[in-house]
Amino acid sequence: MQIIKVCNFVKQTKKESVLTNQLIRSGTSIGANAKESAYAQTRADLITKLFLAQKECAETEYWLELLYESGYIPKDDFAVVHQDCQELLRILVASTKTLQGKSSGV
């Protein structure tokens, strides 16, 4: 939801849509892939979904940083969302590492 709010803010105040469209795609894809992982049919499927969420999170971080460095996102807003993005990325990395280390089924 924070990504959607940031994108709406940038679109309304800065009239920028190219970068924000990229951010909203990658930012909302994190949750979609994480949600799908809850219904994984196999351990491999679960790991794949979490890896996709992880990749989308890294891409989201890139778009956030680009928007901030371009002056579209204020420092305070960027700091909060960027910190959450980094924390989520750490969680996803730890989750995939843990799952790869286990040998039993889902």
C-alpha cells in the first residue's frame, strides 16, 4: 500500500508516470508472488515464487532510488518506504535460504 501511495503522490504532484508505472508494477508484484507462494504445490514451486518476490523487491528498490535521486520523492517519504523495502528483501532472502536448506516436502 505504501508503494501505491508513493506512486499516487508522485503522479499528482510531479506529473511523472513512466518511472512510477514501473515502481507500481514491481512493488505490487512482490505481494502477488508472496501470496501465490502460500498455495505452492511443491517445495520447488514455493521457492520459485519467493525468488520471484525477491527479484521484484530488488527491482522496486531500484525504482525507488531512481525516483528519489531524480527529486520526485521527498527524503522522508523515501526513507520510510526504502527501509521497508530493504527489510522485506532481507526477509525474502532469509526465507529462500532456509527453504533451500531443507530437504523435506512442502
